[in-house]
Amino acid sequence: MIEVKNISKSFDGNQVLKDITTELWPGTVNFIIGRSGSGKSVLTKCIVGLNEVDQGEIFFDGRNFTKLNKWDRRLIRQEMGMLFQGAALFDSMSVEENVMYPLRMFSNLSKVERQKRVDECLERVNLAGKNKLFPSEISGGMQKRTGIARAIAMNPKYLFCDEPNSGLDPQTAILIDNLIKEITKEYNITTVVVSHDMPSVMEIGDHINFIYEGKLWWRGDRSTILTSENKEVSEFVFPSAFMQEIRDALREGHR
């Protein structure tokens, strides 16, 4: 479980995050959504320690991350998996080598144990036998799956995904969504997804945090977001006149 308590962050006098408090639960997919520039990416960077908060605290299973020294933070970071936008694979490394990278950097496993773990992760994301291929030789969806395999290689407690469906066709995006959901449940991971992709939110979002102008404007789940009376949430979820008609129909159906 990740607890965010009253955190604020400014850059050059511009306050980007304003007293945000929320909880991100294990075994669930926790979305952070909002328009571009709303502060959702800064919030995530604060949670993982890439940005230092100006005030407030962040706890990982009761451990106060904001108060830890550099070494103790490193230990918690080893419990994190990262799936970057665009997969961010090393072009000069094979699929196997990309997944192996965090194991070589941060684990004490033997060469045989590392290879076994890589093979397990690739099989889990349906890429068994693709070890020796390079990123340029596989599809965008396969690159994302390789990124997921790398992210779970260290058996993380916490998985952070930045726009995991960026650049993917709708069908492949659904496959990636389902894979993230399955892995989250299977390993009881606290998964945090930063996105503005509403189909993805509605497909797998267990808990949703809507950030607006640096504030936590709304919290809920994928059923309540559709009928929310919050003006800014409604405008984000239903940006067009056609979508607003769908919203009105949904609200009418709930009366």
C-alpha cells in the first residue's frame, strides 16, 4: 500500500501540486488521470522520489519514504517496477538482455537463476522463445510486453506505468490492459497507472484519482466516474457533445 499525505510541490515559485492526499491499494490498478499539465506526472515522480516534495509525506507499506536516507530509499526502489511510455527498451539489447538488465544491476542471483527468471517473465507475457530478437524486430505491442516483463523481473511490490497504451492500436491496447490487470491481481502488486486514456481507465481502473490544477479533485472507481456530478470530471470523461449525450443517458438510467 502507498499512502500520499498532504504533499505539495513547486517549481520556480509555481505550485504544481497542492496538498494532495490519497491511498493506492495492493492488488488493484490505481489510475492517476487528468489533462496535460494538471500535475499527474509530477505527482508520480514525487511518489517514486524523482522529485522531492516541498511538504507532506509518502509511505510505502508504513515506511516513510520522504524521511529515508539515500541507501534506504534505494532498497524501496528495488521493490518498484517501471513501465515507461513507449516501452523505453535498449535498442542495442535483445529482448532477453532488456529483461535481464535489472536483474544484473540489482539482484544477487546467479547467472543460471537470472536466466530462469527471464524465461519465466517472458513466458508470463506470452513472449516465450522471443529471447534473441531485438526491439526493431518486434511489434509495438510486443515491445510493451517486453517492457512489462522487465518491470516484473524483480518481483516488485509496486508497479508504475506511464501511458502504457501510448501508440498502440485499440485491440493491442486492450491486451496490454488485461495483462497489467492480471499481473496486478496475480502478484498482489500496488499498480499505479498515469494516463489520460479513458478506455483504459474503464477497462481496468479499480481506483481513480483525478488531478485538476494540481489538486486531487475527485476520487472514485470506474462505475461512479461515469455518473459523477463533478463538472471538471464530466468534461474530462465526456469531452464532446456526443459523449455528453451518453453521459446524460447514463445519469437518467441511474435515477
